[in-house]
Amino acid sequence: MGPTAGQAGMTGATGQTGTGASNIVYDVVSVLYHSLESASTAQQYIRDAQQAGNNDLVNFFQQVQQVNRQCADQAQQLVAQQLRNQPPH
């Protein structure tokens, strides 16, 4: 069996991805990307629920969006921190 999508190009927990970024930086950047993508997608779900007149789902999707924005904010801070702490190549 080959590597899964998340493992492709990785050399280990402290190694580097095929991109040249350390695994830890790659992981945090991935969380940042997916959190932003999810927050954006939730906006469409909010519109759909609004059009359906379903306030329970509007509130739920707004909560989902808020949590994803918070995760993205934290991931952005962690990416900056990790990049500052990384030794030069």
C-alpha cells in the first residue's frame, strides 16, 4: 500500500515534506488553509439556510464559521511563530 494523501512526500515527524517545508510548518499551514476554506464554505451554507428560512441551521452554520475563523487566526499566529523559530536553510 502507498502513502495516504496526508503522508505523500513526507519523511517523518521532524523531517521535511516534498515541498522543502518542515512537516510541522506544513501541518499548521494545512490547518490554516482548511480552516479558511471551511469558513468560506460555511458562508454558502448560511445563505442556503437563510433562503430555506431555517434559523436553527443559520445559527449552527454561523457557529461553524466562527470556530473555523478562530482556528484560522490561531493557525496564522502559529505559522508566523514557527517560521521565526526555524533555522535558516
